[in-house]
Amino acid sequence: MANGNGRDGKGIAERLKRAAKFYWLKVLRVRAEPEVVARGVACGVFSGWLPAIPLFPLQIAAALILSVLLRGSKVAAFAATWISNPLNWVIFYIIEFKVGSLFSPFGDLCLDISFDNLHAAAAQLAAVSWKGLVVMFIGGTIIGIPCAVASYFVSLPLIRNYRRRRALRILRKKTSL
């Protein structure tokens, strides 16, 4: 039932779930070989782990450049960057910072960041200089590589199975007429 504001009364979680399903279906329906689409997903997942700088679409630009270099699907790469989004950026930043600080040349950036108070953590992360951004890039790269490899091997059979089922469904529909 409509509530007068143009929405059908569904909560934000339901709307996000529907949007995620919509974009996943867009990725599945890209007209390219499954390997190309899976490479695009991997490029997007890797880029999604890079720190997002508001007002500068670094993640999307990195995903598109990587997908061109690795001959992956640009649509899939674009969609997969949304693994990180404004709702989970702070959590991603904390993880990137903690991992990056283990391998960082900047040992003096020891912040007391925890998941207990995300607002305070966001304020602390915003206060760090370019050195903090370098630490997060290091952490994001270290986390992004295995996540990208895993996303390739997870998405490839999913894409193949979806296309196989869809082809069978279309074939059954044609033969039943």
C-alpha cells in the first residue's frame, strides 16, 4: 500500500536488498563471456576495497581502468564497486586502516579505532592526513587482492549456472509453443 511519499512502505533494508538484486541481475545479463563478466566483478571488488574519497569516484575509475587492462566487463566492474557503499564505508575504513598500519611506513599513525563507536572512529579517520590515506590504500590493496580472486571464482560458476538455467527456460518455452 502506498504511503503518499512515492514509496510502497518498504523499509530501507528491503529497498537495498531489491537494489542489490537488480544490479546483480544486470551483471548476470551482461552480453559477454562468463569469464569476462567474472573478471569485471573481480576488478570492481578489488577497487571497492580502495578508500572511497567523497566527491571523487576513485573506486569506479580504478575499477574501469582495471577492467580495461584485464579485459573484464566494465558494467560488472562498476556494479561490483558497490561492495563498499556509504552505509559501510566507516567499517571498511577501519579494517583498511588496521591492516594497512601493520605494513605501513608510517608507524606514528597509531589511532585508537574500534568498532564500538563508529562515529568517533569516522571522526578520527577524517582527522588523519595524507599519511592515513596511504595507510588505508595499503590496507585496501592487501585485503582487495584476495577478495578479488575469491570473487572471480565465486561469481564465475554463478554466472555460468544462471545462463544455463536461463537458456533451458527459453528453450522449454520455445518448444512448448
